[in-house]
Amino acid sequence: MENNNNNEAHWGKTISEARTYEEYKGAGVFADLLTDRTFKKAFNPDTKNKVCLIALLNAVLEGEISLPIVDVQSRDKEFNDGSNENRTTVFDLYCIDSAQRRFIIEVQLLMQENIVNRAIYYASQTVIAQGERGQKYNYELKPVVTVVFMEFNVFVDDRYIRRAKLREINGASVSEVLSFAFVELPKFNKPLDQLETTLDRGLYALKNMKNMTQMPKQYANTAFELLFSSAYLAKLSKEEQKMIDEAQKAKWDEYAINKAALDRGQNMARHEMAKDLLVEGDSVEKVVRVSKLSEADVLAIKAEINQK
């Protein structure tokens, strides 16, 4: 699987391309599911909300796991407790199902270099942790399944989900020990009235719940109905409200820093383009049109070139 996270056409293309912080925050009555605290509450494997997690995982992993997930519980309590609301780049949920498969559910909010390799590394650590000391260990490994939800694009085509495992060249599965699913949320653009599958409803909720003012009829009598009561802001305790507010603020801050860096990079690229065009003898008018810089900026660059 080729990792194209340096492709210029997709770098920085995120859900958070909002014009204002208010737009980024969302205008609905529900908390943003893509914050640490809300996500872990909405998909907690140790509460009745486990039905939401099971439905989401089965939909995302369809065709990649041999048997559907029936039940889940936290695999390692120390990993699932103690959310760090200021760590906005990544957070994880760890669980195990009734078939003893290990699951790593990761939510990545900002561009992460080598994210595929990172997922492989942490999944491999979970495989290694299954080893037993002694001479009689026969490598009876339980499957490790990693699901990564991303608020940015990594791959160059329009597919919003990729499922992978160890395969032969012809596509036949070699091993069930390592399975991966990568979901690029910005590429999922189905409107509400076109949601057909469990996967559609799950991804739409992740991406859009913060802007909803009520639960759409498409979610009635489905596993995801619980998501709405879990994220309903008016029913959250003051402590939960505070934690979610802090998480959202941290997310906004990261967004602002990331966008400022991206804007600086784009501005530098425009200046370099303008300089090259002027050196080649193009007119100021053409350079303004092509580089998207102001006429004053282009004239300043031209004056700088003339001084050298």
C-alpha cells in the first residue's frame, strides 16, 4: 500500500477547512464526536454504547475479518482511562472481542507523517506483546485489527476507506494476524438523504454530528441512535461540558496553528513562483494573475530582483 501523504494536492485538505472558528466548532446541539472525551464516551466498550462501537467496526471492517464482532470490552484499562484533552493529534481506544481479537481504534485529527507505518508499528507491538517466555511457545497469535479515522487525506484517489492485510500478489489472504482499515473522513461526502448502509450512517455521524440540531430519521432504531443521547450537550454534566469545551478549544488552537503554517508555506511558494516568472521576463500583470499575489507584492519582488 503506497503512502502518499506528501502529495501536494491533498496535504492539508481537512474537514477543518472552516472560514471561522464558529463554523469549525459546529452549530448543532451535539458535541463534536471527534474529540477524545466525546469519542470515548460515545463508543465506550464497557457501557451500553458498545453497540455503537460494534456496529461501526463491523461496517468499517466488512470483508476483512472472518467473523463479525459480537461483543467487546476494554482490552487494557490503563490505555482507555485518563484522556488527555490537550493531545489533539491522536487518541486511541483499545478493546478485545469475544473471539479474542485485539482492536486498536485511532482517531487522527492533524496530518501525521508516515501514518500507515505508524499504524503498522503499534499493531506489531500488540502482536509482540502476545509472546510468552519459555521453550514451548508455538506462536498462536490472536488477530490484531487497527482502524484509523483521519480528518485529513493521505491517499491520492477518491476512495474514503482502505482495508488491508497480509496477502498474496493475487489478493488471497496469507494471514489474519494483522488487519488495517484507514478512513479518510474528508472524502466521505454523501448527503443525509443518500445514506444507505451502516457504514454511511457511522461516518456521516462522525463528520457531521456537531452541526446537527436533532437526530435525523435515518438513525431511528439503529445502533447509532445512542450516539445522539451520549453527545447531547444539554444533558452533559458541568464537568463533562468543561472537558469537552477544553477539548474543542485545544482542537481549534491546533487548527489555527496548522492553518497558519500552511498559509505561510503557500505564500512562500507564491513568492518563489512570482520570482521565477519575473526572471523569465513575464509581465507584472501575468505574474499577478498566475501567482495570486497582489500587484504591490509582485512589484516589490521585481524591485528586489533588479537590485541584485
